[in-house]
Amino acid sequence: MSLDAHPTAVPVPDAISAYLARRGDAPQTTRVIPLTGDASDRRYFRLIEADGSTSVLALYAAPFTYDTLSFVNVADLLQQVPLPVPAIFDHADDLGLLRLQDLGDVTMQANLGAASPGEHAALYRQAVVFIELLQRRGRELASPNYTPYSLAFDIEKLTWELEFFVKHFIEGYRGVQVPSATREALREEWKSIVEELAAEPRVLCHRDYHSRNLMPNRGVLYIIDFQDARLGPDTYDLASLLRDSYVDFTEETIDELMAFFLALRGQGDARSDASAFRSYQADFRRRFDLMSLQRNLKALGTFGYQTTNRQNPVYIQYMPRTLRNVRRNLQRYPRFGRLRELLATFIDTLL
């Protein structure tokens, strides 16, 4: 969720009015400010109390049971890691409301223009530290009590995401009907990609780890939108972070942060066996690029869906960068020659 103040006035939902009345708050002493939400069906509002303190209300589309809510379950897991996540102050299950710690309005994406290059680099190194910690401690904390351990990026899920790209970006957003023969050819290409990704050893993944879901606040980098966490390849969160649809990185920066990640895992020391290190690093980069390709194609599907089905055009501006990321990986590996040819039939910028 990108918690920026909403540019236009929005009526306070009945659920929030009922929550405030239940607390005994008078309208003149408690302000409710709509915030820009994420790509989900949740809505967010800043609650400003009479004393000036603030919190954020997350309004779900329907009532929930707090003890079984994915956000609550995963928040508890991440606190055990430990990783910084927003505190949960209160909940109203029947109203579909969570009251959360207010982390402000500045995401890592927004922070890019405000921080110095050194400060921004430090934040990204911290974000990479979090990935390594999540993977390492995630193995130690594995338990059926936490929902992410019963979910995984398996063949079915990864394939569904690529079909989502075809349906909502190529056909939905670009308005092109994919012939049945081409669709079958694409499915053959998907099969090669997803079988390799699904066969990799699985680690705990945030699932949407990018600059809009990381928020620096008072010297602490917080992680948000983690409710869809699941098991997946060890390259998944790193690919989400470094092949971000919202931020440009130089290849040099990507190489540096990838080397930093491998060093954190104890696999980045070339002194003992330089040849083995280079081989490992090259293999990791290949797997990273494969994961990035799948991840960016899925992102394009999401952007297409938001634009056409949700009438939310804000994501159109992020499509060119994401397409550049896709083209870069298609061009880099000969194995993707056929896939590039198929996609370029509908997306000429991939040529």
C-alpha cells in the first residue's frame, strides 16, 4: 500500500463511522483522511486523533476472523524473524477493520528523490539484508501454524501467473486476440520456465518485495503488504527488488547488491576457490534472470488488469520500464529466442 493522502474528498465509509462511534469518538475530534491504496480491494484511511497522534485503518471488502486473517498470521511470523512490520493496534472483525501503526507517506520509491545516493544505497543494502534474514530464519521457523508454509510457487501457480499476463496484458490491455496455435506455443515456453523455477529449493518469500512495499520511517525500514507470503525460489524476492517496475537500476548496482546478498549467505567469498565462486555466481545470475522474467511478465498482467478491469490507469506509466526488463532478459539468453519471437508479434517493443 502506498499511503499518500488522497487528492479528492471521499466520504467516510459506514464501517469506519461505526468503528468511531463504537469507540465513543466525536466527529469534530477525530479526522479521517483517505489514502491511496494498493492493487487489492482493501482501502486505507489515516485516523488523526484529537491529540495529533495517528494510525491507519485498513478496511477490508468483507468482515473477517482476526485469528485466521492472513495479514495477522504473517505479521506474527515476520515479528518472530524478526523483521520490522507495522504494529496492529486494534481490530473490528464484523466491520472488516484493522487499525495499524502509521508509517507515514514515503515509500522507498518516493524516497529516491529525497535521499542522497549514499542514503538510498544504504536502504537497499538493508532491504537485501532482510531477504537473507527472511530466508534463513524462515527455515528455522517453519511450522504448519503459519500460512506461508502451506503455499508455494509451484508449477500451477507460476503457470497461472503467466496465463494471467496473456489474458490481461496482451488480450485485455493491448486488445489483441491470441490465435490458438500461438497460445499453445506460448504454453510450451511457459512449461520450460515454470518447471525449472518450481524445481528449485524453496525458501520463505515476501511475494511482493519491491520499492512500494518498503517504507523508511524514523530511521527504520518497514515491510508492508506481506499477507501473500509463501514458499518460492531463493531468487524471488531479490528479483522483485532489483527488477522493480517502479525503480531503475544500473547493471552495476544489481551486480553489487547480488554479490552482497551472496556474501550474506556465506557464498560470496572468492578467496578459497575463485573458479567455483565464479561458477556459482554465474548460475545464481542465470536463475535470477529467469525469475525476473517470470516476475515481470506477471507484473504486466497485473498492470493490464488494473487498467482495464479496475479502471485504474496509474500503472500504465510503469509498463515501459517493465517491458524493458523483459526485453533485456529475452535478449540475454538464446533459450528465449522463440519466446521473444512469439511475444514480439503482439508487443513490438520486445524486438
